[in-house]
Amino acid sequence: MQLIYEKSVPGRRGVRLPASDVPAAPELPAALRRKEPAALPEASELDVVRHFTGLSRRNFSVDTNFYPLGSCTMKYNAKVLEEAARLFAPYHPMVPLLPHGSSFSQGCLGLAYELGAALAEITGMDEVTTQPLAGAHGEMTGIMLIAAYHEAKGNKKKYVVVPDSSHGTNPASATMVGYEIITVPTAPYGDMDLDRFREVMTDEVAAVMMTCPNTLGLFNPHIQEICDIAHDHDALMYYDGANLNAILGKVRPGDVGFDVIHLNLHKTFGTPHGGGGPGSGPVGVKKQLVPFLPSPRIVKYDDGCYGVDAPAHGSIGRTSGFFGNFGVMAKAFAYITMVGREGLIQVSEQAVLNANYVMHRLKDVYDLPYDQTCMHECVFSAARQVKSGVHAIDIAKFLIDRGYHPPTVYFPLIVKEAIMIEPTETESKETLDAFIAVMREAAELAESDPAAFAEMPRTMPVTRLDETKAAREQNVCYFGC
Ligand SMILES: *Cc1c(COP(=O)(O)O)cnc(C)c1O
């Protein structure tokens, strides 16, 4: 494919701007002006359309192919949700909050408030803030709330406990708030080692951060007991709810004993995840943490109007400039109201069924280190294939050639040669069957001709990369630099 710079012809243009009808601005001081014209391509509209359409076809997306990336919920998001977000595009975040009820911002405030209320209902929490802009941002907000709670009570706390299967952002967020991390290993049954957990729990522990189901896709049957043990030490329970697909409408973390939760709206609720954003990581809390929530908060008055309360005293302050990433929030609200209560229950049932189907159809050809009913994702190991020299990364490359985005590989870290598959609820049995057939083909090829993997992928614009070099010596310039 020829890139737009290569198609550039001096003097060719795609737009004709109307003559200016406003007074000319004073000239920029000479020191601030560029010495040479910018090296921009000169191209027609058609050249530009072909350029961007060509690039988009090199991009892999859920809209083109199956994308079973574990721990990431790459499910299909209905296009109507984009329409919903667009409805709010005309509203600037600085739209004035006019006196009670008469404001242009009623609709926006109402959406943020009602979304928070719906998420509180889904998670069993008392109140939700929509301010955080990503999952990790939500985690940090949640841990700051926990720190504020302990400080207000005069508790001397030093540690945050995380299982070794946790997402890397969990220990990172707790560290950024100033806590030291205690890591608890995973027991052979696939959940946090309960005995080790009991040993590390002291009155110096501020919080326990859990993902449930964990990154092995397993639901911890001792979760209630873990909450009780933590609470005995006045430690708060933090639920990493980045991926809620497995428990929607089935389990409410607030009912189990969790005190804080963050959600990734850009995984579970209507916005695709990846590519660096935009995201939204609302945080839900139980009553005892409400006084510390980011402030000001959006409130609903008795007459049904929405407003913003006065800045609260004990609040941790704002965690973002406004009330969150509004377009993502609008999509989440549209998704929740469209799908409804019964629909959300179906989402989790189908997501879990799909993952178990894939697990059962592949476990005779790939090692399954934790062989139990899984939730929304299942984790295999390529250990058997490694014996003939084929690694998880090779299987990933094979899948690329066959039109699939590879599953997550080498995560979670506690599984050697991990292959983590999350099919999501939006894929049909036919798609899963076709994927399973290709995964089985990879396992057969690993036995019959392991050397064949070395040159894969063969069908992509770039072939096998030196991944270490690509990560360490990044060069993303188009012109050789
Ligand atoms: C994706 C994810 C996060 C982090 O979310 P970001 O929006 O990428 O910051 C945290 N925990 C888990 C389990 C995740 O899957």
C-alpha cells in the first residue's frame, strides 16, 4: 500500500477553504514562526480517503474478526450506542449550572446521576462516582478513599494485600497511594491461598484487593470468608470490577462484603477497550466511604431536578476535571437501559457458557492447569506444545495468519506459557466452533511440523518481529529517524 506521503504531488489539494470573514489576527512574532513550511502531504480527497481506508483495513478489530483477548472483554458493542453518545456532543462541559432546574445541563447531570444509580444497583454499592477516567484511575481513587477512611478513624495502616494472580495495576495503584504491598500466592486449587492469607492479615492492613473471578477465570468460593477476615482487622475489601461480564445480575460484590469497587465501562458496558482510550472507571462505595468521595457530587433533588452539591469537607477532592468521560458514560447508560435487567443476566450467562464451551472443546489438546468450571474466560498452557519447541507466542502467530486475534498470552504470570481465552457473550456457536477447529489445527501442527511456526505470520504487512527489540528500541517514525 502506498502511503499518503508517497502520493503527494506539489500543488494538489482536497479542500478549498472559504475566504476569511473575520479580521486577520496580528502576525506571530518572527521567533515563533517556522523557518520552513511543514512537510505535509498534498493530496486530493480521494487520495486521503484511500489512505485512511487502507490503514483501517490493516487494523484488526471486533468489527472484522473474532478477538478472544482474555482479561480484556473485546466484545461487540452495538453501533446504536455511538448514536447515543453523539446526542450529547453539542454540550460543552462548561455549560453553566443555572439556578435550580433551569439549566442546559439537566440532561447531562441526569445521565451521570442515573448511570451512577444503575451501577450502584448492579454492584450492590451505596453510591458511585463517575469521575475516574480509566480502570487504573478508578483503583487509585478507590485506594485514596480507603486511605482517607483510615486516616479519619485514626487507624495506623501500612499494607495492601493482593493475590499473585492480580492485574498489575492493583499493586501499582496501592503503591502510588503510599502503601506497601503484601502478595499472597495462589494455592494449587487456583484461588488465593487461604492459610497464607490468614497469616499475613494484621491490623496494619488497610485493604485487600481482589478480582473475582480472578485472572484464571475462577470464582473464589471463600470470598465471603475472606471479606469477614479482612473486616475483623478493619481492613476494607476492594473489588477490581474491570471485567464484570461473568457476574452481571448474578452476584453483587456489595452483598458479598466488598466496600469499594471500580468498573471499566470500556470493557463491560458498551465501549470497546484498547488503543489507549477513551475509558471510564467509575468507583462505587459503601456508606462509610461516601463522605470521602470526589467532590462536588451530582445530586437529585426531591422535585426530580439534578444539581451539584457544595464541595464536601472530608472529600479526597476531584480526580478529574469534570464528571468523567462523558461519551463513554452515555454509551454505558444507553447499554444498560437497552439491555435491561434480564438482558444483563443473559450477558453473564452467555459469556460464561461460551468460555466453558471453548474450555471443554480444547482441553484434550492443550494443558489446562486449573481444571474447573470457569467463568468468563479460561486459561490454557502451551506446556505440552513446548516439548516440541512450539511456544504460546507461536500459536498466537498461527492464529493471526488464520484471521483471529490471538488470545492473551503469557498472562496471568502464574501460568507458564499461558493462553487466556475470553470469547465474550456476543460470539455465536459457529464462530466458536471455527476458532476451536483452528486451535486444534495448531496443536496438530505442533506435533507434525513444529518448524513451520518459525515464519508465521505470513499474511500480514509485517512478518515475524523481534518482539524484544520492538519493545526496547521503539522507532515509530515514518521517515527514517
Ligand atoms: C483492564 C484491567 C484493569 C485496568 O484498566 P485500565 O482502564 O486499562 O486502566 C484493571 N484490572 C483488571 C482485572 C483489568 O482487566
